[in-house]
Amino acid sequence: MIRFSTLDVEMPPIEPQRDKTWIEEVAQRHGKTIGELYYYFCSDEKLLEINRERLDHDFYTDIVTFPLTDCETVLSSEFCISTDRIQENAETFGRSYESELHRVIIHGVLHLIGFDDHSEEEEKEMREKEEEALALLFCPCHSEDFEGVDTLLPSSVGMTCLQNPKGIYGQNSNIKDLIN
């Protein structure tokens, strides 16, 4: 199950069914299945508040990932994504809002799959995996073979994905916690 919701902003321009199918396809290509993924879109200020309260980090970021399980084959997580940061990154890196939005959406999934971006080498691999995933979404003609596919978009710089195994608002929280 994959759900998209908002906390304090309007829903960004996604196509829920298409995007769910895309996320599932990316996971499947890496030998994983989707358990429960909750995407919460919010403002910079709301994500900063969550970052401070849950992770004790005092800085803006585009995505915070809260895995809900330690299972290595079934991906379950909550993601908080700042639509303000998406807009700023899109402008800074000269790409469309939609492509940056989807880059960040899949960035969190790639972390759950096992890719990291702490070192220069890891960051390069993460960007390649993001490009492959974006090619599945935006350029289906390349979905079977990525060999020789040119980079579709400039690589993102400084994308951060912080992880906390307790969910956004506590131990294994879920969508009900944010509605109440």
C-alpha cells in the first residue's frame, strides 16, 4: 500500500496510480516489495519542526525517512517531503518541479533498498539509481536497459535523507497519528 497525503500544503502534482506503479516497479527491480509507504507532503517549516522534534536536527531538508520495519525484503516507511524545498531545488538545479519531486520521492525508497549517499562514491551511485528510476517514469523506452542512457537531468547536490526507525511521531506511527 502506498498513500500520499499532505500536512500543511496542497497536494503536489502527482498522479497517484502511475506513481504507485512506478515506485513498486523500482522496488521490484531491486528485489524488494512494498509493504506500507506513507508520503506526507509539507512545508519547509513543518519539516524543520519534525526534523527538530524527532531527530534533534536543526536544519532544512527536502526529505526525512522514517522506516517502520527492519525487514530487508519488504519496504515500509513514512516519508516527509518539503514541497518548498522541492521548488527551491528545482529552480537551483534548473529542472522541472515534477522531475525534482519524483527524484525526492524515489530517493527515500532507494535508501530503504540499501543505497546511501554519505561518500562521494555512494552519492554517485545514488544519483545513477535516481536517474534509472526517473527514466522508468519519464522515458519508458529505456525501462528495460539503462546501458548507455544519458543523464536525463542534472544530479542533485546535497540531498539529505535522514532515517529514524520509530516513525514520524513515535514508535511505528502511521497515517492515523497525523490525522488526529
